[in-house]
Amino acid sequence: MEPFSTVKVSKKTLKKLHQLVGELTIKYGRRVSLEEAIKYLFEKENSIKNQDNQTVKREKDKIAFLDLLNQKFDGIAPEDYQEYNFDDNGE
């Protein structure tokens, strides 16, 4: 059995924890303890951090892609870029 600790929180915080326990009880359809509610909050925080990291990575990837698109290549002139004629099927 795990050792337990007492944590002092304000009445306002305890009320919010009990509200969260009620919401989780409805969501999961079973009784939820205060400890489960606290663990839920930690998991939610970690999920938000992971989303933030993914957003940062996505922005870096976007910048790298746009830099790649803006690169100039030697030997290619504007006349080399012509719209493809789909009606010209070789007949």
C-alpha cells in the first residue's frame, strides 16, 4: 500500500477539486477520487505542453519549407516555367 500525505489547500481550491470530481464522475460513469482528479489535471497539463511543442515544431517546419521554396536554382529561367497544356495529348 502506498503511503499517503496530507495536502493543505484553500476552501476555494477544494471546492474546485470537488467540482472536477463531479465532472469526471459524470464523464467516466463511476466514482472518482480527489487523487484521480489531481492526476487528471497533471495529464491535461502534459497534453497542453505536448501540443505547444508540436505547434512550435510545425512552425519551424513551415519556415524551413518556405525557405526551400524561395531558393533559386542556377540554369533555370522564367521561360522554363510554362503552364502545361492538357489538351496536347500527343495525337
